Amino acid sequence: MTRRRFAAIAVAALLFAAPALAQEKLPPLRTGVDGTFAPHAMPKLGGGVEGFQIDLFTEVARRMKREITIDAVSFSTLIPGMQSGRYDFIAAPTTVLFTAGYLWTAYQFGIKKGSEPIKDWADLKGKSVSVNKGTPYETLSKAKGAEHGFTVQVYDTQPDATQAVLSGRAYATLGGNTTIVYAASKNPQFVADLELKDTRAHWAAPVPKNNPKLRAELQDALDCMKKDGTIAKLSEKWFGRKPPADGLEVVITPGYGPPGMPGYDPTSHELKCN
């Protein structure tokens, strides 16, 4: 963040230094999203992608005085992309070193209209559950499938997993609550069903474990966006609801990262917003 310069000599020095500063301009931030994970990221008419994550991190980059390049790819390629150095961070929820959360999320089932609602995992015995490849929903479903006797169908995208339910290939799909509710709002034959309350978790942006400086810069920008109401407005725009009082769209948590999670840094810091 730039400091205010009150003396004319300081202003002059800054002007004379402009060419040198321009040469030291930081490169664009590079990140990736699952480009089919509506309403977080999805294709838009005319090309490109749009969604909550796109708006959120475009604004984060602006506040960091950086440009940003956002690749729309399959979820299963995001972590390898960051590990290889292709991405500086990932604009999607995963496991590594996290910023503080900016949304609460939970796992939720989606079923076809007219199907018997799911009360617990045991109701899925002898049925099939569709999931997005490489996600935590796949991991949990396979573990529960082995325990309760149902099969798991794995698809490259969440829309494909949802379509499996609508076509009758799968009884239910398991995904994030925001994307399940959004899909239900767009298709009258698809219904948001049981939400697994014990899976509530921070939705946060991951960075490589060896880059806590970038984690701090991203989180500072996100926290300033919480403070001035920007994330709350984006939440209303894309999810059609006002965040609750305890929503992570508005609550600034102490330290860096989600409290209680691996990699959390409880060090207090002063938030400085432009």
C-alpha cells in the first residue's frame, strides 16, 4: 500500500522515479478455477467465464495493484497446476496453506424432483451417487459408499454429475451447498436435498505452503473487502441472499488462515485498507 507524501520534494522524487518503478511492475497473478462450478465460475455468453470467484479475485488483484490471469480448467488439475508453479494460488477451495475463509460451505445432496428425500447415508443403499472428479465430495462419497453399500459415479464436471441425476443414471449428486442450490434454482426438475451440517467449513483460497507472504497479501485484500461490504454484495449478487451475521463474507477472523486449521498463523496484525 502506498504511503501519503506530503512534501513537494517527495512528490518530485516519486515522479522522477516513475520509469524505474514501471520496470519493476509485478507480473500478473496466475490462478485457476473449475470453470463449470456455477455460480462460482461458469461459461458466459460471448466467451470467457463469470461468477462469484471471478468477481472476487479480480477485485482482490485490483486492490493488490496486480493484474490477474484466471484459467478455467478441470478441478482435478488445480492442485497439480499450483504444485508445478503454473498458478500462484487457486481461486477454489482445496487443501494446502489457506487464507481466512470468505464463505461458509457445507456438503449437500441434490436429487431429481419426485425422488424420496435423503434422511441419512443409509438411505442410499443399493443406489448411485454422482460426484465431481478430484473433489472432497468424491473422497467422502467413496468412503460412505463402502460403508453403506452404494456406488459412486465420477464425472469431470459438477454439471455432468447433476445431469447424471436428471437422466436417472444416479439417484443423487453430492456437492457444495452453493452450487447445488444454484443448480436447483435453474432447473425445476432438480431439487436441493439433505445438507450435511457436520461438514460446515471455511471456503478459502489456497497458496503453496512456502509462500506465506502471498497468503498474507491475499487475505489482507479479502479482509478489506469484508470490512467495506464488497464480499457481502458479491454474495447477494451470485447467491441471491444477504449473508447472516456470522457469515464469513462479513466476519474478519484473527491471524492468517482459518483458526484451528493446519498452517494457521495467530499473529495479530493491523489491517490497512486503501
